[in-house]
Amino acid sequence: MNNITGEEDMIEVDVSPYTLEKAFTDYKHYLAMKPLSKIEKLVLYTLIVELTPLGVACKKLKMSKYEVIKTKEKALRNFKANLKRIIKENK
């Protein structure tokens, strides 16, 4: 039976909230993540890599739920825009 989390396929990578871009093996994704602000990377790391529930993340980050959600949305929007720009530049 397959592990739902896919942990058996995980590669050990030295990733921290401030070097989140190291999680990407595709160079385009690495370049798209790198310019994000420290707080954007920290929020993504806390919510996605650590799988911290929103309420716990808010306490850990000392931010309101609104601030965490908006920062996550901004980070993902910036990542997508960066990735789109990089792909366009390399055509």
C-alpha cells in the first residue's frame, strides 16, 4: 500500500525557513522561490514543510490568522509570478 504522504520518495534536503528554495530540484522553481521575503518563506515553511496547523502557526509566528493567510497568499502569488516570468524569459 502506498504511503499517502509520499515519505518513502522523500530526499533528505537541508531546508530552513530562510533557504526554502533549496527544496526545489528544478532550477526554475529554485529561482522563483529565492526572491521571496523572509517572512513569506517563513510562513510557507511553517504551514507547508512543518505542516503546522493555522492556529499553532499564528502563535508561533506571532501573527493573526488574517496576517498568516494573507502572507501565504502573497508568497504563492509572488512565486507564481516569478515562475511565469522565468519561463517566459527562457523561451
